[in-house]
Amino acid sequence: MDYLSEAIAMRGRYKRNRAAWQPHLEHTRRFVLSAAEKCQNRNKAVILGAGLLLDVPIEELSSMFQEVILLDIVFLPEVRKSIQRYGNVKLVQHDVTNIAGKIHINIQRGLRELPKADSLISEVAENASLVVSLNILSQLWVVPRAYVLKKLPGLSEEHVDDWCRQIVKSHYSFLLSMPCAVCLVADHEFVKRDRKGSIVSQGSTITGLALPQPDDSWTWNIVPMGEDRQYLSKELIVGAWHVR
């Protein structure tokens, strides 16, 4: 489903745009640590969307919590190698939406049903002191949407878009349902600009999901001018919430 390709591409984009991305990564790490410091019980921290660990303050979390679980649908070899120094950090390769495997099986069987997203497996988050959804809310629907439109021709985009909205809403509902401390960091709006800095397009990156006023907010210069072949720059408006 191209999840591995996306992880490799993300690594490449980071290497090309390291300086432009750095403020966003630092903001994210600081906010996660602020959530961690509020936890009186520091039994387990669960990071959803750990990815390349670019925005994860792994050293600090390892020293603060008895156990740290890093969860994502794919981990590159260098990530697996980098955590070996931490005896209390564990990687869990899992799809937080629980739909990727179901989609693949349905297509293999010739079925056109789009499975509903449901919550993270409870065993991972059991006895957690802190759950962090880390810059993934806007990404959960992207690969599945491209995959089903490619593999299931004839599906209406309106039907697929409704499905994507359910994926995003399901993840947010899961975070609200957790009994422990929860923090969410997510971009929720994109802004594209031309060479003169004028806005040429903007919109929601989370399928229109309504979120409360964030506890912190900043801009991620994710596509600096010159990175995009259309000579546009792209910014993401990022919010950070102490959900619980």
C-alpha cells in the first residue's frame, strides 16, 4: 500500500528541508515533554505515529517513564537500530486505524467494502500514563484513499471522502476515550503560496473535523519554495492539545 515508500520519501524530504522543518520539530518535542511532565504516574508513555523519531524526544521520555511504546505502521532500519540503546523502549508495528489489513484482504477477495476504522488495540495502551498522537491525524486517510481509488475503480470520490472523514473522526474519538493523559499534535490546515507570497489555495487537512482551540499553535514550512515543481510553497498550520 506504499507505506514503506512514504516513510522513505519522508526521510528524503526531511534531509532536503531540515532547516525549514526544524522549528516545527522543536515545537512538537517541547509540547510532548510538557504533557509528560504533567503526568504524576509515569508508568508507560505510548507514542502513536513515532515514524522516523524526528519529533519524538526519545531520550527524555525514556528517562521519565518506566516504559515507552513507539507505534507506527512501518519502521525503517535506522529507527530500529537507534532505539537499541534504550532498554525500556519498544517498537510496535501496527496500523492505528486497523483498516490497512482489512482493505488488503477485501481487495484480494474481490470485495468492494470499505472497512470502518476502529480504535488502537487495547493491549498497547493498557496501563498507559500518557498517550500521544504525533502528527498523524492528517495522514491517517491519505494512503488508504489513494489505494482504494487505484484498486477499486468506480467508487465515487464522495463515498471515499465520507470514509476518510470517518477514519479521522474515529482516531479523535479514541483519544477522547482514553482514561489517561492524552496529547494531540496535528496539522489541521494547509496554505499554498506563489512566488510572491500570495495564497493560491488553502483548506483542511483533517477532512473538516472541528477541533477546540489549541493549547499551542505554529506554522510548519513543510514545502519551502523551490521544493515543489509547480513553484509553490506549502505551509501547515499545526495545533497542539492537552486532550485530557
